[in-house]
Amino acid sequence: MENTECEQLKNPLETEAIGKLIWKYSLPAIASSLVGSLYNIIDQIFVGNSIGELGNAATNVAFPIVVVVAALAITFGFGGASAFSLHLGRREGEQARSVAPTALP
């Protein structure tokens, strides 16, 4: 293997600075939260203007259900990602590959 190929195979979590990694991985999460919040605000505006109070009431009833489902999905996702990362950190590639199917409910 050439030197450049070896460098490409290295895990950036092992080689890059912590501050750089925090910015690299937190900005997409912040953008995602911002887009989700804007979607809810714009949805309420459109529903309120087109359907009225009953439409806003319906979306306000459905919103907690959506939040609970998203929380469950995030819980299983983070749990699976944590187990996957722990196995990769221990250099247990085969166990890491088996985490994804078992992390799904």
C-alpha cells in the first residue's frame, strides 16, 4: 500500500484535533435542529392560514407524537452508534459489523 492510501484508511477521530472534530460534527447537528424548528414554524403558518384553528390544533396534537417517535429513533441510533464505535476502538471489526442489525428494534 502506498503512503497516501494508509493515511486515507486512518480514522479521523484518532488523528485530528478535538476542537476541529467538535466543529466538524456539531455544525450538521445544529443545522438539522434549525431546519426542523423552521419547518414546524412554517408548517403552523401555512396550516393556520389555509385550514384555520382546527388545523393548528391538529398539528399541535400530532407534534408530541412525532417528538416521541423521533426520540426513540435517536435513542436506538445513538446506542447503536456508541456500541459500533466502542467495537471499532477495540479493533473488533466483526462485532462492529454485527451491531447495526442488532441495534434496530
